Amino acid sequence: MQKYLIRRVLFAVVTLFGVSISIFVIMRVLPGDPLVAILGVEGHARMTPADRERIMADLGLSAPLPVQYVRWLRDIGSGQLGKSFFRGDTVAEQIMHRGPISAEIAILSLIVSWLVGLPVGILSAFRPNSIPDAVARALSVLFIAIPGFWLGMLIVLASLFWFGYKTPMVIVQLWQNPWENLQIVIGPGIVLGLAQGAYIARMSRSCLLEVIGEDFVRTARAKGLKEGLVVMRHALPNALLPVITISGVLLGFVLGGSVAVEQAFGVPGLGRAMVSAVIERDIIVVQNLVLLYAVIFVLVNVLVDLSYAWLDPRIRYS
Amino acid sequence: MTDHTSKSERPGTLDRRTFLKNAGAVGAGAIVASRLSAPARAAAQDATVRPDPAAKRGGTLRYGIHSASAHFDVHQSGTVANIGPQSPMYDTLLRRSPKDGQTIIPDLAERWEIAPDGKKYTFHLRKGVKFHDGADFTAEDVKATYERICRPPKGVVIPRTPLFATVGEIVVVNPHTIEFRMTEPRPKAYMLSSFASGWNIIVRKKTLEDNGGNLRQVMNYPGTGPFKHVERRDKEIWIQERNPNYWNKGLPLVDRLEIYHGFPFSPEHGAAFLAGKTDYARLLDPISWRKAKEMKGVTAGVFNQSVIQAFWTNMQRNKALADPKVRRAIHLVMDRPTLVEVVKDTAPMQVGGFVYPFHEMSTPRAELEKKLGYQKDIGPAVQEAKRLMKEAGYAGGLKNLEFLVRGDIATFKLWAVAIQAMLKEHLNIESNLRTVQTSVWFDEAAAGNFDLAISAIVSSLMDPSDIFSAWYGKGGPQNYSRWSNASFYELTPQIEKELDDNKRRVLVRKAEEILENDPPLIPISYEQIYDAWYDKVHGQNPSTFFGIYDVVRWDNVWVS
């Protein structure tokens, strides 16, 4: 187990190193001039070559690429993750301020996805080809198909025009005012959670259908166990492994999806910060946020792998 | 749809003009055709802003505006993202009256004198004014500020520098008197407008020295303004409180200013206002604005913005576009009323030519609307355009023009499609759209990698001399077409120097004629601004304002 863990951690480090190089290079080869955002259209148009040289040097963009990369690694090491090109605040400050909101949205969506997806999957599996199964399958396809940002926008508009309601405009952390905080995260959490829930419903349905055909389930029923016990104690635990795997993968979708969904709901989380940074070409912010997302994704997948051994005694890592 | 049925002879077809009109007509409401009065050019030395005697003091004003600035240096900025949230913390030498947004009145200069030959401006500064950090305000601060604006240090780019191109020496006469000595005179209105520009905030000499002349990353540098910084959360809120030591006793009227970030024309910004989360919203999208207009207890205002929306024709890369006849033809086939309609749910616009259509020296609107290229019926203009294309040897049209589009702004995307269609339909000019991010657009435009390129540009002043230099100037920073016209460049220095308004007007009209026949860009329209506020907000009515950069101090505004 220990060897396996070390190997996974090493692989994770290599993966993150690859991600860091990719995002670093991509941000520098993509067309677009960050000085347009810094100086504005008129200022940019009036900038002389000498001005450009000076500003690029101030931003650290005139140094050779390997030097810039090493500086970035040093900033990561210091825990500050570098400074925004523009306003001078550190990326670590941005993450500390906006990160909790995005994390809450991710956790909430995960909870919603399990709360919705699992019962629907169980119902479908135990009443296959029934009307509830057909409805559940249709709904799951629908929620997979609907783009989260579009659904988000509809919810925002419906809340406004029907109830004159708009969520708080500034970040309120959970520990500051739980009620206002909930108003900020609940919309994106549900929208992202429903899309994930649809995947989980489909996955749990197909896994359960496979498991309930197994001998041990028939044996459980033959013993006279109630159907609920058969499901909860015997069928479900054995069908859960793929569902957990897909939850780990779906977290990646949540991270990616949150960029558009936060924008639609006007939630000032990390996703929105990413959108602004891309538009402004705030290279340092973009590369740090991408790396952060990669770290979370890799970490979750390692945890998912490790959880197999805990959930299924037959699995042992050596 | 009746029009469509009667016009269309072939069932199932829709002519392009009708299509574009219908497309633009989605949603309700009509563009408000601006008939604002010509800007007053008055300067009133005895009209310092005074508190409204009926005003209720105290309370909080919640203001929604784009406030996600890329940096904090107001002098170096050209965006409302800076001026919107930062202006209340600073003063200028002169200012525009918040009553009409036009009259130039005293601010930190309590009075001024202009030499009869127009070559010296003397400002008498207020005494007893303090910066927010407690330091005294003196003429040295004004000198340091204006030296920086007139002659920015390396690595500092200030868009307003050209306004002060003729400022020679800046001389501190005594701690409360300063002289600007000009190398050559400029019209008084032009110079006073430049000094009253909201961008030219007065900052401390020491602040500039301490930061190497660059304030881009200095969030809270001391001003003398009516409000003081309390807290700022990026892209969320900027909180300011009343400056208890403000030199203008009795102002500001509200205790606290909460400036909420709302991206211009975004549904979120509109939603915040409609849901009552903000008391005053600037740059509302048309749909939210119309909704606000229908609401009880809400006033919706419209005023002119200092922006021209246009597309450029690259004369260096494309031989055909170098021919003035071809550019005039393209100019003529633009169905401008329809183009305004096309974007009416995205941003408010009005038809105009090469000079602000509401400027007192430009061709009056009624006269403009009779000219080819601005008429509602574009038939005669299209005939003339076809004749010009034939004369130029391009009767068969043009192929494969590359049309560069700023992709992050909805109006440009809508217009590009409409313009592409108009060019194809009327002149058989075929173009391919290339949509890019703003930061890429400016690189490509500056490098000349386009045939047609659509965008917008602002000016600091409404004065034609400013726009003639910034928009059409030879080798000018935004002369993306690489346009040049000897007669125009002969005329513009005369316009700059002419001190007699009537003679200047005649010269401006001459310049307009040159531009009509040899277009340096193709004007699409001029932007307007939609504001809305709940009736509990008093003291602000922007209907006669020009732009959103000069009157944003909120010192005289109160909340009931």
C-alpha cells in the first residue's frame, strides 16, 4: 500500500509538472497583448516601443522563458503564487477569498448529485422499463444535455422577473452569514449537481442491473431478506465502485463547468476569476488557477483510487 | 410582417434589409433618438458646487458601475472601470457642473485667468485643502500632476497627453497660484475642457515621487476628494466613506458610497438594479433599462457617450480600399438606421457622421439626415455608391476581404454580420469574418492584418480638434486605415488654433466634407448611455451629460 501510494504521488507530481509546463507555454504562445487590458485601448495605441519595453520588464515578461518559469516555481514555493499583472494582489489572496465559495459549490453539487442520482438509479434498476424508469432516464438525458450556464441564466432571470430576487452581489463566507452564503452557492450547486446526478443515475442503474443478477443477490432474496435490505446491504455496496470512480471524474467537470456556471449566476468565485483573467490576459492568474484545478483533480483521483481498497476488501494494492 | 409580405415577391424569401430590421426588432422598445441640446460652452467662475438646501444628509448610496479596473492609475486609464469607482476620492483643477454636465466651474482652482493672447492660464488654488493623508494641497502638487500628464515618464502612458501638447512651462508662482504657459494658443473652450476633464485628478507630488511616477498598482493613493477609501474587494465592491475634512463644507451629502461592480450592458448589472440591490445603475443594458423605465419610483435617463463605433478599411494592404471612391461607396451603403436597430437590445446607439452628431459645430442632425449615407431610404445612396464603384473600376465588387471583429463585444458581432450582408447585397463586396479577442484585435489592427476591422474608439473631449487628432491624425494611434489626406491635414491646425467660434465652425464643416468624400473610417453610430435610479436618489440627472468620465463625484447627491 505504501509503495503504491508513493508511486501514485510521484505520478501525480509528474502530471502536475507537465500541466505547469503546458499552461506556461500555452499562455505565452497564444496571440493577444496583456498591455491592451493594462493600458486600455487609447493608452495601448499611444504606447511607444520604449514604454512597451519598460512595462514588459516591470511585468517580468521580457526575461527569457526558462527564467520566467523558474520564477513562477519560486512563487509557488513561497506560497504566494505570484502577483496579478494588474492590481498587484497575489493569486494566493484571490484563492483564499474566492476559493471557499467555489469549494462550497463543488461540495454542494457533489451532495446534490448523490442525493438525486442514487435514488433515481436504484428506482430505475429495480423497476426496469417501467414508467418511472422511463421518466428517470429521460430526465437524466435532459440534464446531461442542458448546458449548465443556460439553465443558470434561466434560473437567474426567473428569480428576477417572477420574484424580484437577485443573489447577494459580494462574497459572503459561510462563517460570516450562512443564510446569505447559501443564497450565493445554492443555484450553481444545484445546476452542477443535477448534471452530475444524471450521470450518477445512469451509472448506478446500469451497475445495479448487473449486480442484482448475481448469485449472492439471489441468495439474499432466497434467505427471505426484505427487498430494502437486499438493496442496501448487498446490491448497492457492490455497485458503488464505478459510481465513486465517476464521481471523481465528474469533479473535473464541476471544476470546468463552474467557470461558465459561476459566470451565469454572477457568483464571484474562482471560475469567474478565471474568465476575467483569460479576458484580461492576466497570465500569472490563469496559470496558477489552471494548476490549482489540476492539483485538485489529481488529488481527488488519487483519493478515489485509494478508497477502492477501503470499500472492497478484495482489492489490495501492492 | 405586413411589410415583408407586401415587399417580398418571391414566397419564402426575405430581403436582406427587412431581415436585418426584423432581427434588430426582437424585443420591445425603440431607440431614443437623441435631441439633446448643444453643449453649453460656458465657464462659470462663481459656481462652485453647493449643497442642495433641501438635501437630507447621511445614508448610503449604492451605485452599480463597471469597477473591475485593470490597475489604479486614473491618469493612465481610459476606462470607466477606473473613473467610476475612483473619481469620488479625487478633485480636479476645474470640473463640469453636476447640474448640466457642461458648464465648467471651479474645483481646486477657485478662479482662473486667461491671457488675452491665449498663451497663459493662471489658476488661483484654494487654501486649506488637505489630502486624505492630512498633507496640505499646494501648487507643487498641481505642477507634479500636470508635468506627469503633459510629459509622462518612460513606461507611463497617458491618453490625455495630446490635449496639453501646447503646454510649455508650468510655473508655480506661489503655493496657491500656478501658471500654464503655452507654446501657442488654443481655443479657450478646448483648454478649459481639458483642465476640467475628469481624468486629470490632482495627486500628491510625494505620492508620485514615492512610486516612481507609476500608480498602476497603488490602490489607495491620497486624494482631496469628497470620499475616502474604506475597503475594496476586486470585481465585487469598493466602499468609501464621507471625507469629514472635505474643503467644500457641507459636502458630500451621503455618509457612505458602496460601488458595486456590474459589467456594462450585462444582465447581471441590470438584475442588481431591478431587484433593488443598487440605487443607481450606470450603463444598463437596453432591456433592463426599458424594464426600469416601466417601474414605479424609478427614473430612467439617456445621454451621449464619447465613443464612435466604426469600421476601418486598410488602405495599405488593399489597393481597392485605398481608392476614396470605393471607401465613399462603402460609407454610402451603410444603412445606419438599420444598424442602430440591429443592436437595440444590446446597446443604445444613434446615427452620426465623422464628428459627434450632437456637437454644436458638426452638421446639424436634420441636415445630416438629408445627406446620402444617413437617409432612412438608402436607395439614392446605393445608386451613388454603385456609380462610384463603377468609376473606380470595381463595378463587379470585391472578393475575399478579411473582416476583423472584436469577438467579446456583442454589438460588433451583430454589426459585422449586418455590414457583411449590406456590402454583399449592394456592392457585391464579399468578406470573411475573423472574430478575435480584444487583446488580439488591437495587435492585428496595429499590424495591419485586416482589410476591414470593426471596433470603437473614445475621445477625451467632444471638441473636434481632439477627435481629428486622435481618430484621423496622420500616423495617429487609432488611424488603423493608414489614412492620409493633405487637405484635411492643412485644415486641422487651423481648426486647432482658430479662437473665433464662428470661423472655427466653418472650418469644421469643411473638414467634415473632406471626410465624407475620403472616409478615414466608416462611422456606424455613436453610443448612448442608459442610466436608471430610484427616486430616492436626488441631485443627479445626466440627461445633458457628455460621456461618463467627467461628472462622477457624487458629492452633491443625496438619498431620501
